[in-house]
Amino acid sequence: MPTQCSPDLFGFAPVESRKVEAAFDGGMITSDAGALLLGATDKVIRLSDRFAACFSRSARA
């Protein structure tokens, strides 16, 4: 059965009488940007090191 949707543009209910549309084609994006941001943040606040310090070495055995 064929669908009735357009893969390029989605329409939503109007907001305060204004037309709302969204396109989810992606354009020029990358999926690894979140990992890059997380890595840079981790270097600054040392979150991984602080999290690892929550576990004692004797518990690993």
C-alpha cells in the first residue's frame, strides 16, 4: 500500500495561525558531533576519571 507522506517536508498543526513545517533531510550534518563534544567535555572536567574513582580496585577481582 503506498503512503501519503512526503519524505522531504512535514506539516504540523498551525501555531497561533502560523504555518509550521519541518524538513528532516539532514543536509550537511555529521552523526559523530555528539561524541566529539562529549570527548572534549570529558577532557576538561575529567568525568570518566571521576566516575572510575567511584569503584574500588578490590571490587574488580
